[in-house]
Amino acid sequence: MSNTILFVVHSSWREKRVAPLLRSRGYEIEYRCPAMGDRLPDDRAAYAGAIVFGGTQSANDAPSAPYLQHEIDWIRDHVDAGGRYLGICLGGQLLARALEAPVSKHQDGVVEIGYYAVTPTEEGRDLFPDSLHVYHWHEEGFELPEGASLLARGGNAFPNQAFRWRSSAYGFQFHPEVTADSARGWLSDCGNSLSRPGAQPRDHQEAQMGRHDPALHNWMDGFLDHWLALPHLA
């Protein structure tokens, strides 16, 4: 089986958690960025799985951004074939759209920016502890696709936080790949977003990093073991 994981990104930004964890397991990373003109590969057997990361785009922009429709179509074909898939934030929303579930903003303009707790559903207890504080930066959320299993819930604003479709495809609303250093970079670059309803103040987020980032790292490390053991293209 291939030892290459496909990373689909939406900008030149490179995360600093998942790639090192995968490389420590002997995997190689191949990056593709459809927003910059890359096409996604036809040969799915050349990859051990695909991880689609977040971005400033909306999953609802596909009509005006053909590369997003390309991603949605590719994701649909990939998961229909039984491919390992992990969608993070926008990547989770694109999976939801590929499975014909809506993605939308909160009716009152509420966002999630900062550390918020997620709790497992009965079907998610094998993957999530009773309470895990995860990092968020989003203004839209996904509905649960038909036939999917909800694994983790959040607060009232965006209750759907993690789902599984079939055996090998996952969608997360949160950002387990974002380290404390990455979060600080986002806060510096996009601090104007902290004035929006629901966003946590900068000092609050800084205070939470040391408390929650190590646990989030350990959780993601364990999740990758689970994900890499799943059937692929079965």
C-alpha cells in the first residue's frame, strides 16, 4: 500500500501538527492546492488517504469558484470508493456538501473563534473523551449528511462538530491541526475577527493555549492511529 498522504490545502499556509505526526509514522506528504490551479489526482491507489484542510473560502462558493466544485466532486468519488478521508473545518464542510448536506452561517451571525468544548455522542465515545477543548475558527457549520453518524457535539451555535460517513470518512468542524503557535499567527493576522459575536478575546485564548493544546495534540495523535488503520478503497 502507498505510504503517501494527500494534503489538499486552500492557501500557501502549512500546518505544523498533522504532517510531523504522519512523517514520524513513515508517511510522505503530497500537497495539492486547487485554489492555485492544482488538479486533484485520478489515481487514488497512489495515496494512503486524503486530508482536506480549512481555508477562508465557503463551501457554498462552488458556483463562483469552479475549483471548489472540483474538490466536492473529487471528495464524493473518493469516499464513494471507500477511500480514507479526513475533512477539517472547510474540508469537513466540503464533505458535507459532497454528501448533499447544507452548510450555512448562524442566523444571528455568531462565529466560533477560540477554544470550545466538544462532547461525544454515544457513537463517538470510542474516539472522544467526555470533554475535549478544541480550537475553532469558522463562521459556518454543516448539517449531518443522511446516513452519517454524529460523533461529537458542540454548543448551541454549532452543535454538529464531528461525523463519520461509512467506515473511513470523517468530517470535523474544529481545527485539531492548529498548534498554539499557529493560533497566535492567526490572531495576529486576523485579529479584527475577534469583534464578532461568539469570538473569544485574544487574552482568553492565550490563557487557554497552555491548558488545552497538549491534550488536543495527544488526541490528534491517537486519532491518526485510528484513521490509518481503517479500510481504504475497500
